Amino acid sequence: MLYRVIDSQELPALVEAFMEDYEVIAPVESGASYAFEKVTSFDEIKLDYPTTITSCKKYVLPPRETLFKFDALNNEVTDFTVKVTPRVIFGAHACDINALNSLDMVFEDSRYRDPYYEARRGATLIIGISCTPTESCFCHLMEADEARTGYDLFLQDIGGRYLVSIGSVTAANVLESACNPREATDEDRIAFRQATRKRQESFNEEIPDVQEIAMLMDAFHSDPFWDELGSRCLACTACSSVCPTCFCFDIADTLGPDGKTGRRERIWDACTSPQFAMVTGGHNFRDSNRNRVRHRMYHKLNGFLATHDRMLCTGCGRCVRACKAHISPIEVLKFFEEKGA
Amino acid sequence: MSGTLHGKRPKVAIIGLASCFGCQLQITNMEPHLLSLLDQIELVHWQLASSDPLPEDFDIAVVEGAVTTKEALETMRRVRRRASVVIALGACAVTAGIPGIAAPEFDDHLQTVYGTQVPQAAGNVISPVPISQVVPVDWEVRCCPIDPADFMAALHRFIVGSNKLPSTATLCGECKRNERGCFYGRGQLCMGLVTRAGCGARCPNLGRACNGCAGLSPQANVAAARRMAQDAGIGEARFNTALQLFNSVELQAGA
């Protein structure tokens, strides 16, 4: 990995340089919260944002996207071009970069590559930025507090300047042209270690560090704990809507008002949606909130690990904030701790 | 030229019961598509546009409003016998909506409004019910008012077919996708916690809390939602009152 250092005052020039060739997406204020949105000037960006309501996943897997248009009268596909806007996501936290890396494993799996996802992902540069954990963050427990791959640049704030990890030639060229990147000194490296230590010490200590989570998920599969969580669930799917790694989708044909043409759309779906596991004939394989909540936690903390060797949960804490019923992986970790795990 | 895929334009009657007629008006608001709509159906009756009586022959009956009189009850039975498809249009038809607020302690309400003698013009009044309580309904177009696109989709369902199920999740998931923040964080009451999804959380997206016009989700966890609202500083009485706005009849039946 190549490292360079730039001054904080150089950031606007960096963003403006990206704006010349890309649509720049960055964290902005949305009411009392924050969201990733398109920006047209550096001043709109809130780089010290705690977290966003949903993640930058929406730019590679949109909540609703048209896969193709069709002519219903002649039963023909009329248009299937993926419209791809070259984008820079500026200011992604490490958890979200790790989330994108997990999504890549799913949608860029060589056995069934997803051309829509691939086209968007391929046209997107990721500029990461260091952060300070919020009280609902537990990325360090999911090994997602550092991004080792999956970014074009990663900016680590080391006090008035940034240590920049360079992940791609394209981004390096923009950095070189817009800023005056210099070699990192010993002083910079010491500041980097201090910043890293400070972040590591800032996590909410009330969130228990539990070992062998996946094994415990299997051990407590039938525990009454899941009935209690299920009894609280509102069946709203907010957890999945804000999750940076939930990738399940539904496909629906939508006719236009003329009844002659239509669109085949991919729409985010959620295993916590009551109808998710319902099949033809009406049988529902997960017909209770208990079973649906448990299933979601299993995929996040157990199932994905078995197939992809990493937790699907990144500990970003979004579902912790989104769930009005206080159902989240943190509750699961606390349950394991109570059990003496 | 045929306006439908099957070459058959269904005869459609649009009928209004107890309601503000706003949902029928929403149909006229889809101006860019009205001519296309009339190309796809044969509109044989529309109370809003003509005072001609309901004809004998139609395929699809679109019914707006709650059933609040014996006369409306008879109308619905007659409509159901003639139509192969009955579509409930809007909150009043689907949940009894605003007229339904009168359902609990109905006789007391009658007394308050009319005294001892209900005027003849009001008809033979009965406690308000959604049309699904008096005849089988084939599809429901929810909300107050309806989204005209949902109305078109409902017609298409029976003209060309569809296997889409009505959504049963509650609203917060759709709302989160709009990324506008949560009313409960601001100490405001929002009925999205228990209201059926499908509208795209349109009101919260425009800065107004959900008033529950899509009706209770069949999966609504009302007890848990009530506790959550209380935790957020919303009193139980306020939550219960808000819940009654569009769900009085269902709550009366013991939701």
C-alpha cells in the first residue's frame, strides 16, 4: 500500500477535482440525521458525520431499479441498458467499505455475476474517511473497523492533515493533480498510530465482546430469547432498509398506465418482511416475527460466515438506531454474555 | 384499436357511498392518462360525472365509501350479484375510514347529531362498515386519498392479471428508505409503526407524520407499538385516539 499525506485545507480541491469527471456522493445533513446524497460543492459535505440513515449501498444496489422495459402486447423486451453514472462516494466509513466488499462477494460471484451491480460498482470510486465510533457502533467486534481493501483512497485524519492510503491508480492521479501529496514522515506515522489507538479506545464498552458468536448462534437456536425478541418486532423491515449488507431483492413487473408497456423492476426485499418466505400455495416458511428476526440475525452472525468466511454484520449500528423495538445484534451479544459465553 | 391485452374492454361502473368523493376525484387528477384509461375500459357508470342510474350490465364495480345505510347495503348486494369483480376504492371503502369513526357507540353519536328523529334524507342509517363486511371484495385500493397509479394497477390486475400480493409489512421500512429521519426522535406521534406499507411512506417523506390511512397492517404489533410510543413520551390515550382515525371498525371488532 502506498501512503501520502495532504493538508486538511487541500480537501476542497480534491473534491472539486473529482467533480470534473464524476458525480460526487457524500454525507450531508438530512433533518436531524445524515444521508449520502449528491453534492455540488465541498461546503455541503459533513465529513465528521456520526453515521447515515441508510448506507452508500443504494448507489450500487438501488432500492428500486428498472432491469428492462417491455412491450406487453408483443411480449418483447424493448430496452435493457443499464444507465450508469460514474460516481465518487466521498467519505465512506470503514464499516461501509467492508459492507461493499461483502456485497461484491455476492453480486460478483463468478458463478452468477450480476451485470447491473457490476456496472455500477465498476463505475464507482470509493474515498474512505476515518471516524469516531458512536455509542451504537461495534464494527471492531465484527472485524470491520478497518478497511484493508475496497477503496480508491482512504483518508485518515491525523490532526490538521490526512494520511492517505492509495488503493487505485485512477484516484492516485486525481490526488496528484489536485493536491500536493507528500511522503509520510515518522511524525505522521506516530500520529496515525495515536489516532488508531484513540478510535479503538472510543467504542462503547457496554457492548460485550463475545467470542465464537457463530457457534453460540447454533447453540442457542431454540432459546426462548428469540420468542422475546419476536414478541417486540413490529414487522416493519426498518432493520433491512438501513442495513449496508442486506442484499435480498424482489422482482416485479409493473405496467404503465397505458397497459401496453411496462418495466421489470428489482426492489429491495427483506427477510423480516412477513411475506418474504411465502411460496405458491400460501405456505410461509417463516410465519412468525420470532422466526424472521432469528433468521436475519443468523444470516448476519452465522450463515454468511460459513460461506464467505466473514460476518455479514459490519457493526455499523444503523439497525440499532432504526429499530423502535430495540432489536439488534447488540441485544444478541448481550444475551450471549448473560449466558456466560 | 383494442385498449387491452385480451382485446376485451371491461364494462366499469364507479359507485360512491359514504365518503368525500375525493378518491373518485383522484381519478380525474390523472389527466395525462385519462384518454388511455377510457381506451382500456368501457365506463358505463360514474356517479361523479352523470346522474344516470346504475345500469344492469357491468364487469368491474369500483366502489368508494363506507356502507352507512340499509340502502347502501342493498346497493352493494345488487352490485356484487352483477359484477364479476368488486374493487374497494380508498380508505372509507376499505376500513370504513372517516365514517367509521362513528361506529363505536353508534346510537349515542346518532342521538348527539340528530336528536330523537333521524331525518329522512339520511336514509335508514346503520353503524358504518367497510364494504368487505357486507360483500366479498376482490381487491382494495388503500389510502386517503388513493394514489391514481394504484387504481390503474387494480384495473390492470383484472384486465391482464397479476400475482402481486398486497403488502403486509408495516410502514417504517419504506420510510427509512426515504432517509427523512423518524418523528419519534422528535417526540412526535406517527402511525407508521402499525400501518400497512405500500404507499412508499409518502406523507413522512413530505414532512408529515403517518396518520394511518392505509389501515392497520394484518401484522401490526399494536401492543408493542403502544409501549414504544409511551417510551417516546407519547401518552397511551393520544396513541389510541390516533389509531381510531382510520381503524375504528376493526378496533371495535377487537384488534
